Amino acid sequence: MATLIRNARVLTMDNARHEYARADVLVDGQKIAAVGTDLQVSDYVNAATENIETIDGAEKLVMPGLINAHLHSPANLLKGALEDFPLEIFMLYEVPPMGDTPLSARLYYLRAMLGAMEMLKLGITSVHDDAFFNPTPLPDCVDAIMAAYRDAGIRARVAIDQPNVVEYEKFPFLADLLPEEIKRAMRAAPIQTGEELIALYKNFIERWHGAEGGRLLCSASCSAPQRVTERYLQDLTELSAEHDLPFNMHILETRLQRVLGQEKYGKSLVRYVHDLGCLDARKLVIHAIWVDDADIALMAEARCSVAHNPICNLKIGSGVMRFRALRDAGINIAIGTDEAPLDDNTNVWHAAKTMGLVQKLTTPDWTRWPKAAEILDCLILGGARSMRLEQKIGQIAPGFEADLILLDLDTIAFTPLNDLRRQLIFCENGSSVVMTMVAGKIVMQDGRLLTVNEAALKAEIREAMRDYQSTFERIEAHARTLLPYYRKMLELALATDVGMSRWLSDAR
């Protein structure tokens, strides 16, 4: 099957950053066959044997699909469900540290599907899902997430995000604050050994890595270095190298994590990972807010990427990432939404705009503020590189996967059209997207998903949330029991000097 988009404005995002005021884009199978003006299809495909669909691109923009570089799909039902707490308290309401009753595989499917449907309608063609499980990952639940992405038609990399140390070992001061009965209950929570998790990963990779013609891929995750044993962190690093998998790792998201490094390891968490021999080019460092110059130098030397989630960082008060310092060091930056209750949607258009705006409050030197073209690079090319797919997606160029979106330029966002890149970042919100194509297949057109029954799935999701409500209420009650101890831990951490601030004022 071939598809020809005729007479569109084309933003290629290729190495030369070619932009066409009017051009054609020819897709043959999963890949882009040609880009140029007045293409002769017979020069690229056998028109006699190919079924060719032609799309009128007049008054439209063709560009690469957006990439959501960081998401936790198991939280997709919780948009608007939680108060805004600091991360360490927020997580009590989401992943109870004493464990809980395993949820059904169908619920994992529905949660992933909800995010996939939203993203495809917004023109997001790829997602990096750092999927967490409670109390432990079961193979059928992992399979359910992959099946949702398979059915929706989105491109996805998925990791199994599973800590394997006792809850109070992940934090400073907490072991001394908690009563013994609570610590005993935390020690009794199910914990998998590193060997068990590596075996689970090997099965996961065998079943899903490269499925659907390469549209579905695996990645690795330790959640965060302080949340796993050193041996598992090293073994999983070796596994990611063996299969060339990107490796998700939340590092220095919060001030408390800076304190943890000082108190437990006598060094920053970036230095801790480096000293274990685990900081490398496959690492996707998530957040990287409370980093210092030495951390940035280590990350740059390792050639790792950073997943920036600006709305999440604002919503729970984690702080503002040092965009210009990381960018100047040559660190690849991608943009993500993080999980639904920390962004309340999966819209990376919003995240990109927020990134551009909040950085303006970090310095009065306007020459250091992010430019729209830089933000667009992070959104698409940075995302592709962070997924280790920079040779496969993110560009409209021959040989690249046909992950394309078509935007209507006859919308308020582009009226009048003064500067395309600035208006993509600061005016567009996804509502101008009229077509989404992934791997050469049109999966959304004129607001309608073509791969799944959206109405039936939304009805099932609403019913599933009603069923889940009792579990949610039980988790909330459990969190309220632990809240006083975690609040005291945060107070102690806040009283500990870390030699920096990543808030816009000194909140101490």
C-alpha cells in the first residue's frame, strides 16, 4: 500500500532542516519513499501493482509525529484524582509501599489504551512508557500493555519499572521515623530478587521486542537507582547493553533525593550511578532537576539523554530543570508528560509550551531562553534519540518510518501564519491535527480513531474506574496513615543544606 500526500507544506526535521512551502510526500509500506515537489510516483513505486491512496495536502502541514518521551501508563485513570503533593507523598496515593491486591490484566490494557487513544488524536505517534506494577509485574499484565499499544497502532517502547528494595531504604531519615510495626509491614511486602526480574525481562524481550514490524519495542528501567539493589542495577545495565535498550532512570527529581545522596551514599545519585559503572549512552535520565555542574559533566561525558517533564515538575513542586546548562553541555533533551495525575493529560504540545515559558523565569538574560526551533528539536529529534530510534523516526526523509501527522493550517492557531515553528510551540495544542499516520498506516483521521472502537472503550474504562474506586479508597486510607512520618521526613530534608535551589524562590 502506498500513500501520496500532494501539495502540502512540509516540515521535514531532517539533518538539513529542509522546509517546503509546497511539496509531496510519498509513503511506500511502512517507510517514506520520497519527498519533493511534483513527485512522479512511478519513479519510486510500481504504480501498476501498488494500490495508491492520494491525500490532498493543500492548506495543510505535514511534519513528523510528536514523541512523548516519558509516561507511566498504569496511572492513566487518575487524571484529576489526586491533590498536588510533593512526589514522596504523592507516590503513597499511587503505589502503596506495603503492596496491594494485584489488578487485572484487562485494567492494565484499558489504562494503556486510554493514553494511546488520546496521544494518537493529538498527533503523538511514539511513546516511551515506563510502566510500573503493584505489587509485582505479572507476565499477563505486561502483555496487556503491549497488546493495547499493538491494537491502537501507536509506536511504543515499554519498560518494566519495578523497585526491589524495602520502602524505607529509598529515603533519608525514614527508617528512624517509622514505628517498628510499619517497618515490619513494609518488609513483608512482596519484593522480587534481581534474578527474578532479569528473568522476567528476558521473557519480555523474547515476546515483544521488535513486534508489529518493529513498532513495539522493549526498554529497561530500574525506576530509580536508590530503589533497587546495586547488583540488579548492574545486571540490568548489562542486559540493556546486550539488546541496545534505552534504560529509564529517575534521578534527582526532587530536593529530597539530593539529600538522600548526601546522607546515604556521600555523593550525588548521578555520581553513585557513574561509580557503579552504569552511566552510559543508553541511560534516559528522567527529570535531572537537582543536578549540579559536576553531575551535568558526568551525564555529558556518558552521552546519556534527559527526559524533561516540565508540567509534572511544576504540578508537584519538584523544581525547574536547568535547560540551558544541559543543552550547552551537549546533553540530548527530550520532552514528556509523565503520568496522568501529574500532567492531567498526555499532551506534549502543552509540555513543550510550558518548557519554553518557565525557563524564562530562570534568567533575565533573554539570549539564554529556549528558542522555538530548539524546543521543537527536543520534542521530535530529542525524543527519537532518547528512544534510540534517531535513525528510524523523527524525520521526513527517504528510508525513515512513515510516522507523520497532517495539521490544518486554516485554524485559529495558524491565523495569521507568521512563524511556523513559534506557532507550533506556542499556539498549537493538538486540535489542528487532522491525520495521524504510524508506520505508514493512517490510524486517526478527522478526529476519529481508525484502529479501535473509541466509544466502546471509553464506556468500559468508565465502568472499570467505578470498580477500581474501592481499591483507590483503600490506598488513600493507607496513605493517610503514613502521611505524618513522610511529612516529618520532608521537613528534615528541607532543613538539610544541599548548596543549591531549583525553585524560583528559596522555599525554606
